[in-house]
Amino acid sequence: MSFFYRMAGTVFTALFLISCSESTPPDDAASATEAAPEEGASATTEDAAPEAITEGAQNGEWPNYGGDLGSTKYSALDQINKDNVKDLTVAWRWDSPDNAIKAENPRSNPGAYKATPIMVDGTMYAVTGFSIVVALNPETGEEKWRYDPKVHEGRRPTNLGFNTRGLCYWTDGEGDERIVFATNRAKLYSLNAKTGEPIASFGDNGIVNMPDQYRRKVDARVMSNVAPPLVVNDTIVLGMVIFDGPTMKEMPPGDVHAFDVRTGAKKWAFKNPPEKDHLGHDTWKNGSAEYSGNANVWTMMSADPELGLVYLPFGTPTNDWYGGHRLGNNLFAESIVAVNADTGEYVWHFQHVHHGLWDYDIPCAPALADIKVDGKNIKALAQLTKQGFVWVLDRTNGKPVWPIEERSVPASDVPGEETSPTQPFPTKPAPLTLQGALEENLIDYTPELKAEAKELLQKYNPGPFYTPPKVGKPTIFLPGWGGGGNWTGLAFDPETDMIYAPVMSGMPMTMTLNEPDKTRSNLNYVGRPGQAGGPQGLPLFKGPYANVTAVDLKTGDHSWVLPIGDGPIEHPALKDLNLPPLGGFGFNFVTLTKELLFVFSSGGRGDDATHLRAVDKASGEVVYEMSLPAAPSATPMTYMSGGKQYIVVACGGGRSSAELIALALP
């Protein structure tokens, strides 16, 4: 097996799997048109500074998946700083109960442990891949209580199987404290945060069955959940996973539902695809809105409680690679949509991909960012996407902070397909990764490698960014549907208006369309994925293959780029070239504090074994590196307890033990 595929094979498997009140948007709203203002226009306030709601996690706690409802992944804590970070040590380790279950039944494997804990009012709350919820002492990792919904019993859930990424907390401020989470069995739970007991008055004895909430009859076997719900004031907002490899054009819709946090009663549903006579329905031609599905919110969401808005990042419609069954631009697929948190009423949207054929669903929550551009204060959001773009929009109305251009893209020659003639491209910030299977992007570290890469490229259907898949010859997607950006998301520093975005470009994918077995499928074409191999087992395209980019949101310019990991620099064809680090092939996760950017890496396949890098966030200089007892697999969090700052990250899972590892100063 080649050097590249030894490193990339496991990642490829994961990436392949990754891959609207009853209120729907009004049909008469002038604001319903896609945000496309005059060049450079955005809604701003020139006089008073915006009210800061994106200040990161407060009071030494970490109450939400991304620290705050704005998904900034920021805390102003500074006990761990540039001077003493070298003294970090493992403070405690918590062994997941999933490990014992997996030992008894190895076929029930929850995979990588991807959940981020929260810490509120002196207690840490965590959830496992099998959706077992625990309350922990944040200073020792000792369990206070445990609740097991028995998710591990029965069939493997759809898509990523047993997999979850977090939970959320709610309190009325008068003693009623609850933990809210959803499971791979498509159920929403509410627990007493003090005891771990289900809230009997919530739903059906503490449970809401999600398939019962849909406007169409849905098959629970193709439904799941991986992301934590979002609680805004007294409203729970929840998206769902829908099976990503359908054999039929009829699939469950990507509706997002909201529930009363006290009772579990349904408050609203934002419907996607839209219903007849509502905004966006006419972008699904030939009645395809009535049966098409997916286009769901499977990842994390953000909210601005002061504006009363929730931001919904929608995914790709059925099916990912062929759209002849759903002609049109397909709103609100692959769009960010702002809705009223209390009513579900549509406010604005921006579509990142028209009539998607590349599985470029929006993979993470937008980070809410109060910024100042050209002397104007803007309530913005920054959305990282799989294309390697960061889209910066005014979050009050969806208008771009910098111009977004509709540019011509290649057309499809597949029978029945009608691609969009243009796709949107942000003018700022510049892309964070290489885009397009172009000769200029091929590996070129030596003339020989470049010549071999040019020859290999002819095996494929190369082309510029947004070249659509075709029948008979693999089309290269660069970046692939694993990103670019992915569910790891970015971090925002409210003190400096900087964002820090981890991206990958070392995993270009290929896609070939084929006619399915018509006795089993009513789709005209389904996709067959693959990988684009390069010369001598190296990547086909040049690096860096994984990096973190710092972007100044005051200007939209890149400030620095840091490759994460050495990559293939020790390959026989490269080892004598004295190349800088090229970046590894794993996911990278970021969290910000007062002085430092912490980058946790799941790499190590042919890479160095470094799992944590503490980075001077101003300069991009790595000030400390350390290996952990197990590879991280989730977004880290940080908090203060007992006068000490801790950094906690979920590690392991899959073939290794799943655990939480807490770091602190001695």
C-alpha cells in the first residue's frame, strides 16, 4: 500500500460517510429574495458599537458546544499562557462506559469519540458515542450520575452509526436545570441536571420521538442525530441526520423542528424543501419539492438571542451527485437560513451552492462575530464551508460584508441534468485551500513528480472548481466532500476580530455516475466515489494538506497559515528537498483563549505523533507541542474550577478506548 494511502485510507472511509411553524417562509416577503446587495453593501451601524453577544464563554464556564451560542470557541481565560503552557500535564482521565459495552459486543462500535463536554455551575456534562450521559466533577473526572438510553441495543444507526457530538444545558434560573440531548435513534431527551432522571412532564416521560414530528411519513431507520440541540431562551431547536446514500428519489425532508423546553410540545418546523405557495418552492421544478428530501441540518447551529435569530446550516438534497430528479436551484439546500427562534418565521437566507452536485453541504455552525470594517460596526457571521471558503455575512439581513460574485462554472453533459450556469464566489476572504483539478495545482516539488502527475491527471475528468460529475470517467473534486472545512468549524476572537480556520486539501475525491439497478432504485444515476492517486504514492496535488489559517475580519485578509503536521516530507522522493511541513491528513480542532490558539490533531498516520500545538495566535508561531495518551477526535473546551484552568478533549474511540483527557498546570 502506498505511503499516501496508508495515511489516508482511514480518513477516506470517514469522509465518504460524512459526506422549515408549521411556519414556512412567506410568499410575499420582499426580503425573501436571496441576499444580493449592491457591490460592497452590508447593513451596518456607524454610530454605536454593536451590543457584544459574541464574547465567548463567560465566567470560567463552557455552557455550549462552541463555548457560547455564537459558536466562537473562545474563552478569555489566561491562567494557561505562552510562558507556562510547556508545563501542561494530564490532570485526569475519564474512561467512557462505551468501552465496556464494546468489549462485550464488538459489532456495536461507536467509532471515534467526537463529543465535546460542557461545564456549567461546577458540573461537567458529557455524552458518549452510545448517547450515555454523565455528570462529572470537573476537577477530578469522578462521576456524579449516569443515564443510559440503551442506544447501543439494536441495529446500527444510519450514516456514521453510533456517533454523537454533544449536548446542551438549560435553566430557568430558579432551580429548574435540564440537560437536553438527541440520540442516533432519532429521539430527543430532557434530563434533570441534578439527578440524571428523565423529566416526566417533557414529551412522553422525557422523550420526543422525532419521526412523529414530520409532515410526511418517514422511515425511522434512515433518521439519526449527531449534533447537540440548540436551546435559545425557552426553545429547543433540532436538526436531523438523514441517510446519505439513498436508492430512491423519495426521501424524508430536511425540516428543522423546535420544541418548548419545558413541555417538549412542538413550537414550529421550518420546512425544506418548501411547501407549495411558499418562498423557494418554485426552485424545485416539476413538483420535485413534494418528494425530494435530505437538504437537512445535520451539524451544529448558532443563535443570537438578542436578535432572536437561529442560523440553520442546511445540507445537500437527494441525491448528492445527480440532480435530474430535482431540477432548479433547490432552496434552501446548501444555504444558511436565519429564522425567528420563537416562531420559526423566515428572516433571510443565503445559498452557498446552487443545485448542488458535490456534497458541499454546510458542515458546521457559523461563528457569530461583531466586527468593524472600514469604520463601520457590523453584526456578522463567518461560515466555513467544505469548498474552503469563509462566507462573511451581516447576520441581521444576510447581506455580504464583501462582494460575492456569481461566476460561470462548467455545465454537465449527463442526460437529464441541468446544472446552474453560475455559482457564488466570495471576493474576500480568499479561499483557504486549493480549488479545482487544475494543472497549476498538481504536485510540483520536483520536475519528475510534476510530469508524472500531469500524466496521471489524464485518467480523470479534470477541470476548474465546480466541474460536475459525469458518466464513465471519474471527476476529481478538489477539495473533496470531506473539506476544505468540515464539522470541526472555526474559532473567532472577539478581542481582535480574527478567525482561525482548520482546513484540509489532501483528500481530493473522485466521483463517477452510474445507472443503478432499476429493480432496486428509481434514480437515473447514483455515484461511485473514489480517490485521486498521485505519483509514487504521493498526493496528486501539492500541499499544505492540512493547515490552520488566521483571517483578519477587519480586512478579510489572511494573516498567517500554519501547516499542521509534517506530511509526506520523509517520502523517498521528498526527503532530500528540505521541504517545510506539508500538513498531515487528519482532522484538526481549535479552541481559543486570551493568548493562545490550541490546535488538537487527530493525525499521526505517517505524520509526527504530536496531538496538541499551542500557537501564538498573533504570529502563528507554535510555542509548545505535546503528544497525548490518545489521539483527539473532538473539539476541545476549557474552563476554570477550584482556581485552576482545565482543557478537556474527547479522545480515542473506534479500535481504541474512548476517554476524556483533562490537561492543567501542575
